[in-house]
Amino acid sequence: MRIGISGYGQMGKLIHQICLERGHLVPVIIDPQPAGVPDGVNVLPSAKELDKAVDAVIDFSLPAGILSNIESYLEKGIPAVIGTTGWEAHHAEIGQKVTQTGGTILHGSNFSVGANLFFLLTQKLAGLINQFPQYDLLLHEFHHKRKQDSPSGTAITAANLVVDALQRKTTIQTETLQRRIQPEEFHVTASRGGEFPGLHMLLADSVEDTIELRHTARSRRGFALGAVLSAEWISGKTGFFSFQDFFSETLSRA
């Protein structure tokens, strides 16, 4: 495949490396101020300049421009994998545009296989806890000091799974509270600092004991590999997909 990469920071460079390892070409980088682009790769300042020189784009650019980028991919009929988070409120709107244009968009809050196993276990634990009212659930995450959004898209995905599965939790609370938490609130908190690639902890706590689910990313390579696998998976498909669609199909074949 010919894969374009939008956003050429640490993640973009790692995606580039994995694309080459898997036998793909990377003819285009989309970034207004890229650094370290190899010779022979065409650099574009924005997705609006993109043409049919690629079979798909993997986009881990900054949140501020992601909706404009998606519009460009749909207008040009170029399938795209979107790893940028922070646009969850626009999913329904983008889904409609994908249907109208016959385009292909796959999005995800976390492309790591391990993180998606964490999601499955989160959903399962929250469902089981329905039968045990002595447990309260809460979630905390750590990310490096350069991360733009807080809480992370991964944390919000896990939180939505909890409130869908656990009847007594109906709202997600992401603020630092100067009051008691309400019984129906699921508290999601975040810390920013250091070099954490990503650490997410779901706690089911009671007077008697604590159950902890934890996913700790050791590097960004797992995220980058999942994004490249997703680009391979959407080849020949049309629709508005999530990484969970790819993940579920993979599990069903196991």
C-alpha cells in the first residue's frame, strides 16, 4: 500500500518505520513544520493539498485541525485512519458525512491490542459488579507532559463502557471535585508529567478489598502498529469504523 502520514512527530515517525517494515510505501507526509523527513518523501503543509498519490492516510495530527483533515479525506475519497482524539462530540456528524460520501474513516482512542483487551475486561468487570453493590468503581490515568487532551481518549472510552454496563453509574465526572462524589457519578481523573506513554487503572473498591485492572504501555510502538494494521484492514471497505470493529473481527477469527 501507499500510505500517507499526517502529523510527523514521534508517533508519525514510528508509524513510518512500521509501514516500511511491513512492505508499504510512504510517499507523502502532511505536516506544516516536519522534522527529519527522509529524502524522496513529498511534504505537504495540509490535508487540503493531498491527491490520489496514496491508498490511505494515517492521521495522528493535532486535535485543532482534525475535523478539517477528515473533511479533506472524504472530499478526495481517500480512506483514513484517525488516531487523534478530542473530537468525540462530532462522531455522529462525521458518520453521516461518511455515509453521504461513500467514504472510509476508521477512528480509535487507542490502537494498542493490549489496551483493547483492557476495554473488554473493563466492560466485563463493570457488568459483574452490578451484582455486588459493595464495590465502587473509579479510573485514573497517567500520560506524558506533552499530551494535549485530558482525560485521555482511552480513559473516556473505558468510562463509557463502565456507564453502559454498570447500572448505578449514569454520568462521567472528569473534574477535580471539591465536594463528595455522587453515587451515580463515575470519577475519571488524570495526571500529566514525565514520560509515561500511557497508564490506565480501573479500580473496583470496597471495605473488604480492591480489584484492579491496569494497562501500562511500555512504548508507543503498540499504538503505531495497530494504526498500520487498521490501514491495511480498511483497504477495499467503505463506512465509519472504530478500531473495535477491526479488533472484534480479529478476535472472531481466533
